[in-house]
Amino acid sequence: MAHSIVPAPVSFTRNEGEPFTLDSTSSIVVGTDAEVARTGEMLAVLLRASTGYAIPVRADSVTTGAIILRANPAASGEEYQLRVTRDSVRIAGTPSGIFRGVQTLRQLLPPAIESHMKLNGTWTVPAVTIEDRPRFAWRGSMLDVARHFFTVDEVKQFIDLLALYKLNVLHLHLADDQGWRIEIKSRPRLAEMGGVTQVGGGPGGFYTQAEYADIVRYAQERFISIVPEIDMPGHTNAALIAHPELSCSRIAPAPYTGTEVGWSAFCPNKEETYALIDDVIRELAALTPGRYIHVGGDEVEVLTHEEYIRFIERVQDIVVRHGKEMVGWEEVGKARLRPTTLAQQWKSDSALLALKSGAKLIMSPSPRAYLDMKYTDATELGLKWAALIEVADVYNWDPATYQAGVTERDIVGVEGPIWSETLRNITAVQYLAMPRLPALAEVGWTPQSAREWESFRVRVAAHAPRWNYLGVNYHRSPQIPW
Ligand code: TNX
């Protein structure tokens, strides 16, 4: 194996010369671009901890003993080029591409580079040339913070994993029957009354807008967009506790701590419903630098077809009125969608309808991409309604051929949802995510023609020592030669 980079880069060439070695004189050189300078500072923080070297970050033009990060105005998207010689490491690209390239550099260094303590290592980087860019623009994961609540710090730990594997979307499932997790200033009862419990009856919780903004900023520094989801019209029991006037019965429901789905709904025929949604989307849009707001739309069993369609079309207009584009689970394909709307494929039954409307798809087929499924019957955490999903199952599919009638042009990318019915802390999330999240990351990043399971399983095995240094839990899958 020439390298153990995950996701595998588009092109990798090993050069003749000597490796680059980090030492006490090494520095990081950045230009004038503020985002590139910030990436340089982040890399310095990482390198200083394990090497103990000073690693200054400078804006001048030293060219030896240096890691040089240089914005290339001719680059586009997230592309980067990385070139290592005995004298320097050069990463050039767009600001986001340079950040992705820095993740490649991390993976070219010994695993101990991830240590939070100073170690006496030999910090070499092999002489290589890499050209790299992603296959898909949308490479994400979803964290369900509604079924169980995760703290800001836990969400940041999850973002760190996304960043290491070059993912660029974190979809946060912020409201469901069991909890409402985001402060809405114009409707304070939503979080105050709707946020107090979770599956199994624990205390739950919610993010204040300041805390949420902190998550958004942390993600943005890693070139990751947060896509907030408020699930509606179903999955709304927590909201109805706070606002019973939005249910057709007007009776406040009891808090729900079980895991059944499909039974709750906003009343679709009341103006009060749309007034509340307007307040919520307006505040969420203001908290969201990215283009998208996810409105759920899944598993509604208590409205008629017509009620459902009218509801989704109205909510789509609300999202657009607040300057954002709508994302919904694929059921929203039953309604008339705008060409800028995205439908999230998960069970294959309405994705083609969404395409007919002119929308594009995010591919999250539940038997392949649902990272909350169990690996095998014997593993404790996770559900199994869609499938048992071992690492190879996440790896061995092509988003462009998965569903008949869906082609590469119809797809913006892939996303691996992690529903949290069985997940009470971030260690449990990590167990289900690792090593399946890196497998999905390679599905989304690496050209199909350059992907090979036999190669992936060997490369990802080499990451376990990194996860140990990072304190990240993982499943010791028998498919991986650890
Ligand atoms: C289905 S996937 C759901 C969620 C559950 C998940 C559990 C989807 C759009 N809805 O409400 O949490 O299964 O795997």
C-alpha cells in the first residue's frame, strides 16, 4: 500500500526524494487570505501539542523548513494540490481545498501526531505529489440530537471527525417527538417546555442561540455547513406540548419518551400553524450561513395526501421567503418542489417523484448509509429495521447507480444519518460512526473508478492508532485487518 489516506485522493504519486521532517525550526507560512491563515493556526495547534515544537505561523515568504499554505485563485470547489519535498510541504488550492489538504497532511504524518501530549517522535512526511478534489459537493452526516440530546462539546467532537474525513455537511435533527433542541426567541416555550426530556426519560436539553451559533462557527472554521432540521408536520409532539393550539384537538399531549414514529402532526388547516413555522424558520435562517433549511416531512401517517402536499408547498414558500432553500426527506417529492429544493432519498419510494419536480437528491439509502443501524445482530447499539450494515455494505455501492432512474446528474451527494434512539452519549455515536463514516466519506469524495474495498480496508485499519490518540471509540469490525 502506497499510503493510508482516507478518503483516497484522486491522484497520488510517490517522488524519489527524501521525506520532509518536522523539527524545532519548522514553521507554517500563510499568505494574506484570512481563512487560509486560520487554517494555518489550526494546523499549528495540532502539530505543537504532539511535537512540542514552537511551529510559528508567519505571513512572510520563507521557503525552507516550512509548510506553505497558498491560496490559488485558479482553483475551484474544494480542490487542492499537495507537494512534499525534503525542504517543504506546499498545499495550494481554494481556502476550503487547503483545509481538506491539511487533513491529508495529517494522515501522511505518523499517527502519534494526533497525541494531545508531547511525544518524542520522528515526524516525517513522505515525498509525494497529490492532486485532489471531491466527486460530490454534498458529503454529510446527520446527528439526531432530538431523541437523545448531545452537548455543544459532544457535537464539536463529532464535527472533528467529519473534518478529518473531508465531510462538509453536518445536518442536525433539532426537533422530534421526544424533544425540541433549539431556542426560538419569539417562541420561548418551544425549547423551555419541549426540550426537557428525551428517549428513556432523561433530562434532555436544548441549545441557546448563542450556543448554536458557537457550533455553527466551529463547523464553519472547518468548512462544514450546518443544515438545521425542524421535522414537520409529523414528529412534532415536543412542539405541541409547548403549543397545543397547533394540534387539531387543541389538547396538550404528554411528553413522549418512547421510539414509535408517525403518530403526531401539526394541524395543517390552521393559520396559527404557519405563523409559528414562519417565526421558527425566520430565526433559524438568521442563524444559518449556509443555503439550506431541512423541514423533515417524513413519516406522516395522520394527515391526508392533500393536507400533506399543501403543507409542504406552503412551508417550502416560507423557507424561500426567508432566503433559504428547502431540504426534506424524500416524501416531500409528493408535493410540487422548486428546482432549488433537495429531497433526501432514504427508502427509495418518492425520490423519483422529487426528480420529476426538478429537485435534486441527497442519497441516504437506509440499507447502506444509515449509520444508526447495527453492524451485526451481536453488536449492542443501533437499530436494525433497514438492515444490518457492516463496513463493506457502506463502502460497496455507487450513489449514481443505486436506484433505477437516478443518475449522477440528479445527485448533489451523500449523507449518513445517525438517529439516536439507542445512543446516550458521543462515545456510542462514535462506535456506530467508526469505521463506517470514513467508508461513506470515501463514497462521497473519491471517484468511483478509484475506489476499491480491498484497498480501503487496509488503509482504514491504519487509522485505528489515530483514533486511539484522539480518544475516539470504534467498532472492531472483523472485516478490517486491524
Ligand atoms: C426512520 S429515516 C426515521 C426516524 C427514525 C429512524 C431510525 C426517517 C426520515 N425517519 O424517525 O429515527 O428511522 O432509524
